[in-house]
Amino acid sequence: MPKLKYKKSLAQLVEEKTLTCFNDECWIWTSSHDMDGYPQVSYEGKLVYVYALSYTIRYYDVDETLELSNYDYQFDHLCLTRACYNPKHIERVTVAENNRRKNALITHCKYGHPLDQVTSQGRKCGSCNRVNSLGAYYAKRIQAYRNS
């Protein structure tokens, strides 16, 4: 006799894969994540982000979930925890706003220096910029010396 496939409800699926689920704390997804650490799940035959499902269930109709994958908008994790899918910690914003918020969080370069120079291309690290400029300057002088 063949086994019948048991299809779990979305609520059961979410409950099984959650580490903590208290009102205002992060809801940590313990199952599948993408390469960047964002939780994902197969829902109705499509791979979707759990935070998008959670946000949609809270603020929209579940049938609208897959329509929220509009590339003009992104979901911003206000708690800065990628594995969190608490809808209170997620805000749907434009791509430009999400990038602005992300860049505002970056205050130091990868070497720990403060981003203290403001240019037309954004903020830069003055220490690294000076080192790179000196390196380029001396490389040109050495090249000129070798060519003479």
C-alpha cells in the first residue's frame, strides 16, 4: 500500500523550524538558508524567503506572497539578524533606501580605519586612500626610473 504524502500547513512548517518565537524577540529560522544566510523554504513548489512569507502573512494575504518579489522593493531587517523572520523586525523599502541604510551602518574600512573622507562616490578611508596614493606614486616613479 503506497504511503500518502502528508502536506503540512504553513503554520506547522514555521513552528517546526523556529528556534525562538517570542513576541518582540528575533524569530530564528533553523532550517534552510541561502548563501548569504537568509532563511528560505519551498512553499507551493517555489523557493521563497521565509521573512517575505512572514511579512506577507502578517500584513497581506498569503496569496499575494509571491507577488511581493517586485525588484523595486526589498525587505530590510531592522534587527540586523539575517536569520530572523519576525514581521515586526522587517520593513519593505525601496532598493535605494535599503542601500542607504546598509551604507549608514558601515563606519570603518576592512582594516578598522574610520571612513572619514566624503567624496562624490561616497565615504572613503583617509588612511587607506593615502597609502594607495603613495603606492601608486612610487610605482610610477620606479617605472619611470626603469624606463630611463
